Amino acid sequence: MKLSELFREKGVQEHYKKGQHIFRQGDENVNLYFVQSGFLKAYYLSNDGKEQVKSFITPNSVMGSLVSCYAKGKCSFSLASIEAATLIKLPFSYLLKHSQENLLLANQLQSLLLDLAMKKEKREYEFLCLPAEQRYLQLQNDTPELFTKATQNDIAHYLGITHVALSRIKKRLSSNSSAL
């Protein structure tokens, strides 16, 4: 059985409105979620209430807090819909059990986890080594649909800058392109 088939056959479909949370930082949540439609953001809240966007999640992605669903801890981040979304939830323990019995499923789970690790490595590199303007251009190139779905604040929080700094970057890039 394939991973997508397992989600569709054994998972539970849920619908979320724009702005609705799937789970919050500090919750216990044992599920992984397959995104059928919609656009989501995963974010952290610091103790002083400052938000940092961890990632944006698009359709055909799988998302969940491994700290919570695998290690039985509390979710280290929140997951919320940026637009109306349809997700299929499946307990991670169910997926893990069936992947131990099915080589195809185990390979797909391994691939999913490797993709996640590579995505995190790329994000770390960009965040630690690239200036904000270059991160902005990279985001535009990699996820152009984001700019019609997410707020400017969400984009700034993802880039690790203020919305004022984001406005300055956009203005500078706009004036540079109009000068050409």
C-alpha cells in the first residue's frame, strides 16, 4: 500500500476555515496531516508573543509535529490555515506500525523524512548564510503563489525580518528593476 492510499483509506478528512488552527504550540497531537487543498503556515511563538514562521505548507504535503506524534511530547509549533483547507489526519503510530509491515510504505516514509531533513537543511543555510534580500528573492522564486496567499507580516516573519524591512527590500528591488 502506498502512503497516499493509506491516508485516503484509513485517515479522517477534516475541513478548516481560513485562520483556523489544526494544532497549537504546547498541544499534544498524535497525527500527521496530508494536505489535500489549501495553504497553511507552521509557526513558533516566543514567550513574549513574537511569531516566527517556520514554514508554509502547500497541497500534497504531509505535516505534523514529530516531537508530539512520535516522541509523545508537546507540539513545538502551531499549524494554522492561511486559506480554507482540507486535510486528512492519520495517527502517526498507525503509519509507523504499517510501515514496519510494508516495505513500500517504509520506503515512502523514509523518503518523506529525508525530504523534510533536506528542506530543513536548506532553510537553515538560507537563514544563517544569506542576507534578507537574497532570502526574499529565493522565496519569490521557490514559492511564487505564497505572495498572493500569505500576509506581508507572515512573509516577514518567515524571512526573520520586520514588515518595515520587508517593505524596504521590496521598494529597493522595485526601483532597481525600473531603473533597468
